[in-house]
Amino acid sequence: MNSPNLPGLPQAAEPSAADAIADALDKHKQVAEEIKEVAEELGVVHAVLDTQILGDANHEDVGEAVARTDALEKRLNESAKVLEDATEALEQEVKALQAGQGS
């Protein structure tokens, strides 16, 4: 049996802080992309509902749903922007950590 803490042996299997942050950053980017895609799809749904259904006065609930999709789209877009800014900050941190490890 090999012990992971034997003196003198490299600990290559143990991820560094930079690796852990880089992995989190990759997941962060995936989620950010998904949020952008959902916001875009929601915008399309809103446009279709707004142009195709809103003219019918008998669909009060649909009108409220259309207004809600618009509000949700705006919230998603705002969240995507915050996530994008955070992603950029994480990228800078990963680069700084990796540069420090390479020295």
C-alpha cells in the first residue's frame, strides 16, 4: 500500500489552489453561458408572446405572463453581467496564481 504522505515523494495527485480555482472558474464560465442562453431564449419567447397574443383582450393572464417574462429576462441579463464580471476577476486571479507557481 502506498501512503500519500511519504516524505520525499512528490504530491502531484494533490491539486494546487490555482488548479482548484481554475476548475471553479471553468464551471463558473459554463453556468454564465447557460444563463446567457436562457436569457436569450426568454427574450424570444417574450417577443413572440408580446406580438402574437397580447392584442387579444380576453387573455389577461397571458398579458401578465408576458410582462413577467420581460421582467425575468431583464433579471437574467443583469445576473449574467454580474457573473461575467466575476468570471473576469477569477480569470485574473488564476493567471496571477499560476504565474506565481511558475517562478
